[in-house]
Amino acid sequence: VPLVEVRDLTKDYAEGENVARVLKGVQLTVAQGELVALLGPSGSGKSTLLNILGTLMRPTSGSVRVLGQSLVGAEDLVLTEFRNRHIGFVFQAHLLLPDFTALENVMFPAAARHGRERHTDRARASELLDRVGLSDRRDYLASQLSGGQKQRVAVARSLMNAPELVLADEPTGNLDRESADRVMQLLIDINSSDGTGFLISTHDENIAARCQRQIYMADGRIADDRR
Ligand code: ADP
Ligand code: ADP
């Protein structure tokens, strides 16, 4: 079963009395374990597409499946469970909880999924912080970390529930070159060791070039798809 299968996807936003169509018939198949960059000008629909794939937003029409699960017409509760189990997120703004420690932030998706903390969560979160090179920052508050460190915590958090798909919306957009490269290298390493699939929106051609596949969006459609 493909990781992502999108057919004839449209998305309209209400704009006052008018309707703006921002996705205009997207066709996309992504295999499990692919590392895909999503490029295109601002306003071309990248975030909207990622939000729909992440079950954070409903499509207007078309079919959208992730790991065979239809995201169209499924009940909210089904989508929430599916998201918690199978999808990780990294956003441009890391969206960490500033007054919680790095470790607590990483653990958060497991608690969200299971409704409580389990005794294995701490060990799992520690391992993940180790993987992103932040063992020594485990008990720091998120607000005490640098931008690059925060984004690495966000990467660790995205992996907490061992998702098959991680959606990353401009994950390096706020970082300097060195931090951006380090975060990107992490995503590449995770992809090759765990087979986690990634969809990464970016304006950065250097970042995109390190992915296996580059999808270019323009005006609500996929304009080019290169491997
Ligand atoms: P990108 O990520 O490529 O910059 P977006 O998906 O954010 O593109 O935006 C696509 C278009 O949809 C833009 O014209 C944007 O202004 C519009 N848009 C995005 N989110 C909303 C919203 N919540 N309500 C109305 N219009 C929106
Ligand atoms: P499930 O509810 O699917 O049985 P869990 O919620 O316990 O599994 O964990 C989800 C995934 O996270 C597991 O498949 C496993 O890969 C990973 N995982 C959970 N806890 C640990 C841990 N302590 N060490 C390593 N991986 C873990």
C-alpha cells in the first residue's frame, strides 16, 4: 500500500463572499519510505497540501489516502487516532511547549496518543534525544535552547510514536545554514535507518537536492516531479 495516494484533490477557502480554490486537482503517489521535497512559490499550496495529508484540514473534493486510510469522510475521532499513530509533524516554528523540558516535549505525542504517560515513554524519549545529539539538554526547558536545538527536539518529538510518515513544513526555514544542514542530515539518517517517509516543504534548493525526489507546486497544482 502506498504511503500517500492523492487523486483530484481540491481545496477551497472562503474569502468573504468568494471562494478561493488553492488546490486545483492534485495527483500524487508517494511510496513508503520515500524522502520527498515539496518546492514552489509562496501561496502555491504546499502548506495546505501538508495540512490535508496530516488530517489537520479536510479536502474540498477528491480522494486522499495515507497508508490506505481514506482521509475523506472519516470521523474526527478516527482521524485523530490515525494521526497519533502514523503521522509526525515538524513545523517551521518548532511549537515546543516553552515551560516544559526537552524530554517532556518529546514525550508529549505518546501521552496524547495513550491518554497518559506510560513507564516506557521516558526511556524512549531519552533515546530519541540521544539520536538528535541532545542528551545533555534533556532536562533544559525548551525556552533555554537555541533555535537549532529546538528544531532538533521537534524532530525527536515527531518520531515519538514511530510514525510511517513525517510531514515537515519548512523545517529549516528559521535556521542558519549550519543548523539547517544538521537538521536535514538528521532527517536523511532517520529515513535511511528507520524507513520513515518524509514530505518536506522548503524554499531551499540545497535542502531539496538532498531528498530523493523533488515535487514542484505552482498555483495549486503539481508542476514538476523529479527524481
Ligand atoms: P504555501 O505553503 O505554498 O505558501 P499555502 O498552502 O500556505 O501555500 O497557501 C495557498 C493559498 O491559500 C494562499 O493564497 C493563501 O493565502 C491561501 N490560504 C492559506 N490558508 C488559508 C486560510 N486558512 N484561509 C484562507 N486562505 C488561505
Ligand atoms: P503499540 O501501541 O503500537 O503497540 P507503542 O505505542 O508502545 O506501540 O509504541 C509505538 C512504537 O514506538 C513502537 O512500535 C516502537 O517502535 C516505538 N517504541 C515505543 N516505546 C519504545 C521504546 N521504549 N524503545 C524503542 N521504541 C519504542
